[in-house]
Amino acid sequence: MLPVWFTANLDTVVTYVQDQSEDCLYLNIYVPTEDGIQGDDFTNNEGGEDEDIHDENGLRPVMVYIHGGSYMEGTGNMIDGSILASYGNVIVVTLNYRLGVLGFLSTGDQAAKGNYGLLDQIQALRWIKENIQAFKGDPKRVTIFGSGAGASCVSLLTLSHYSEDLFQKAIIQSGTALSSWAVNYQPAKYTRMLAEKVGCNMLDTIDLVECLQKKNHKELIEQYITQAKYHIAFGPVIDGDVIPDDPQILMEQGEFLNYDIMLGVNQGEGFKFVDGIVDSEDGVSANDFDFAVILSEKPSSSCTRIGPTRRTRRPGARLWLHCSRITSGWRRQWLRRIFTRSTDRQRISTPSTTTARVR
């Protein structure tokens, strides 16, 4: 059964699904009216000052929303920013960016560097900086925010020199640049999988990209590419330019600390990661449990560290741990802790807590 929040807006969703296009780089700007019924202006009482959030010229703070959707789906057009704009008395902007193959295909070299979707977001922020004052927005008080893949985009933008001076604050909810699905570490692999499906499996990456460019975009986006569990086939990549290095290394080097950042996670948001597990009355089978891992720096006595792998040898890598799989009952309990309890140091919240710690 589909959730109520989805079926209630099914007509709207169908419209956007039917009208997909690479010509999508639009902004939606929500400006509170000067007249009509308004609530009291928010003030900065928490900091010990009673300061109106508007500056002396009447310019409002700006909030820019970057939608999620696993870098594969979604649109800023479906987000109604009018309520936030009205109650917060701020300018709200939602934006679109290219997704999937069109936004993030990469060969891992100069033939197709990738990160086109991130560059779309950066260009939108540049436009906002140059033009938002016409909507009585303050270009010097811009906050970007998002959840899921949108949060990972926000987190990555705080690490890119391309974003310098384009925003001042960031709200990162339910995902960061350290999430396992935030960055694609094997872009060439998935690009070649796509190329093979559409008859472009050339050895030379330049020839491969030229062949893909001749294909109809619908043929490309209709191909199903199976990615590794908890990872992505098409998403941001470390290109040495837009994303100059591994996100955790960049954070630990402390080169990008010029933003006020708020991070958060929700209890139970990891349920989607265990959709495919068969949980019978006897608990979870050993085979179904095998893919469930916990990320923790202080493992329980019932957890044992997996031997060295390419991932755990990487500089700054997080440690992958398997928990006790002796009985089906224990397996069930560990899955609940790993995927649904944000208060534990589990694989959903750990990227956020790690990000907060190194920031």
C-alpha cells in the first residue's frame, strides 16, 4: 500500500513524471507579502540579543532548499515554500538540478568528469547572490538546506571552493558527505555498465562518451543499473576540482570551516535499508543478516572487526564491524539498533556525528 502522503499528491507526481526534461534548471522563489495577516517577526532571543532578523534596508534572510531523491529523482517544483516564507518571514528558494545519468555520469577521467548536477546547484547559488536583492532578499545571509541526498549535496557544497562566498549557513538533515551513498567511488564501473546496455561499450572513454551523447536521453535514463547495496550508480564523484578530495580528508584538514552548520538525524529513518529482509517469527536468517553492518568507533563486545579491506585501509576510513550472528533473535535485535535507533552510534547517524566531530 502506498503511503497517504504519496497518494494524496498522486496527480501532481504523475504530472512531473510525465514532463521530465533536461531543460529543468529553474528556480522557484517564495516572497512573503508586505500586507495581509502576518505573525510576529522572529527575533534572535536565544543568543541574548533581541535583534530583528531583517537588516536596516528591510532585506530578508534567504533559505535555499536542495531536494533529495538519491540523485535520481525529485524536483524543487513539488516543494511549496510559501508556508516557510510566510511564517519565517524569509525568502525561500527551491531549485532544480540535473539528475541520474544526465547530472552525474562520469568516466573517472577527463572524458566525462561528472558532478554536473552539483555545478547546476552552484550556478543557481550564483544567480541568487546576484539577483535575490531584487526580491528583497539579503545575499549576505543565505542558508542552504536539504535532507537525504539533498543534505549530502549541501554537505559537499561546504567542501567545494566553487561555493565560496555563495552562502553563509547550512542545514544538513539525514545525510552528509560521509554517508555511504553520498559519493560514487566507482563511476567508471557504472558508466560502462550503462554503455554496454545501449551499445556504446568502447574501450576509449572519449569514444564511449561521444557514443552516449548521440543517444536519446530517454534511452539513457530508462536503463536500470544495479548498484552495490547502500551505494549509488550515478552521483557526485571526487573529480579533483568541484570535489577536490575525499570528503572526510577535506573535513579533517579543516580547509572549509567558514560556514555555520546544523546537522540532524531522525529516529527510525533507517527502516528503508532493511526492506528486503525476511523477518519471520524465528528472527532474521544468517544469510539475510550478512549485509547488515554497524559503523562504530566504540564497538560492543558482541561485535568483531572485519579484516583489512581496500575500504578500511583508505586514509580516514570508517571501521566496518559485524555484530554477533549466533542466534536469529540476536540478529533481529541488532538490525533494530543498527538501522532504527538514532541515539545509538549506528550506520545512519554515524556519518552525521562524525561530520559534526571533525567540523
